[in-house]
Amino acid sequence: MATKKQKLLDRLKNKYKLVILNDETFEEKASFTLNRLNVFILGSVLLVIWIGIVTSILIFTPLKEYIPGYADVSLRRDISEMSLKVDSLQDFIDANNKYIENINNVINGTVGTKDTINKNSKPTLKDTTFRIGSKPEEDSLLRLMIEDQNQYGFAIKESNVKPSGIAGYAFFTPVKGIITQGYNPRKGHYGIDIAATKGLPIKVALEGSVVFAGWTSDAGYVVVIQHSNDLVSMYKHCSVVLKKVGNFVRSGEPIAIVGDTGEFSTGPHLHFELWFKGNAVNPIDYINF
């Protein structure tokens, strides 16, 4: 057994000469004296060095993220935070869409309701639609439903009492003209109609933010402004809208142009409404037209 091991060791130590020759002239260019043991040791060292280089690259560079199944801890945390933010944004968008839907219902004068209202649950805006002020019974249902929706609703109350919360505001006259139809909530007319020359600018009555600016079939182009202290103003039958949703406007700033749009329009005029804490109020009580 010792003899075989000695022979194997001798074979590993046998020297060989590696000669590099010119293929045409057979001139010797270089030569190396090697043995099998040296070649094995050199190959092992190179292999260890290569493994060390590859391991270092994978540990200390972003290339490790391309390894299947690997996930950075910070990346997981970022994904979790973004997921929570997306959920919060979706809730905010849903609430905002519900708010805009309610404003559209008030603008168009249509509200959906169920035939019966469950006292233990809030009614939803669907199933049947009707025109505000068309029937006393349906109007009563509308009041009950919207008063229950305090977060979004505009409760319609016919009252001659002037709210004191806005009495001190200095309102700007939206447009100069002749009042052709006054405030009459019993007939479903929750604002005033001001006949004016087509093309005149409509100015915002008080500073605030635009929460709706678009087209409705009944009122044409409409702009709705949310002011402070739960005050909302509406401008209907415009020919052109000059602002977008989200814009902040100063008192007296032009927001639209007088027009004759919408199915309910009978000529160039502005239909102007004021809503305070969900209640329609008479604009003539606060603004000099």
C-alpha cells in the first residue's frame, strides 16, 4: 500500500515542460516547467479566489436582488407601507366620490331612495329617482334620508329664519342683472334666477375651493364652491367653466361665463344658490343684486 502511494506521489511530482512554438518556423517562443501537483494547487487557489469574488459581489452589490426567492428586508417594509397608503387613498377617493355624487344630486335636483327606509341603516342613493319639490310625500322621504347622512347631505328645510352664522360675511355679487325668479323652496326652486347678458363673467361670491365644475343635463355647466363654515354656493346654466375641481378662488374672481345651457334654462341667466350647513337659504337676504 505504501509503495502505491509513493508511486502516485512520484507521478504528481514528475516534471513536464510546456513549450510554445511558432507554427510555421517552429521557433520556440516560451516554455514552462510544470508538474501535476503544481497545476492542481494553482487551480484550487484560482477556484477559491473566484468563489470569493462571486460571493462578495452577491453580498455587497444590488445583484443579490436578482436571485430568485431573495427579498430585501427594507423592500418588504416599503411594500407594506405603500400598501397601507394605497388603502388609505382608496378610502379617501371613495369618500370624495360619494361627496361629489351628493353634490350632483343636489345640482340636478334628483335623489335616489328606497321605497322604505330602515331605521337601523342609512338609506342609499339608488332604486328610484324623483324631482325635488315634485311631490310632498317624496320630499319628506328626501328630508329624512339626507338628514341622516350628515357627512355628505344637504338637508332641505323651508325656513324663513336667517342663519346668523353667515350674516357677517361680505359677499361679492356674482353677476349684475334682473332677478326673474326668486327663492321658492315650496316649488323646488332653491335659488334665484338672474337674467344677464350672455358672455358676462360670473364671479365667486366668497373665497373657497371648487368641488364641482362640469356638465349636467338639467343645469348645463355648473360650478360648486365650498366655502368655510359649511357654506356652499352653486352657479348653474353657465356657457363656459373657467375653473377646475380643486382650484382655490378668491372673492370676486371670475369662475364661469353667463350662458343658456341645460334643459331647464329659458334664456341667458345665472341660477345662483346658497347652502348653509345643509340648508338652502335665500341669497337675496345676504347679497345685494
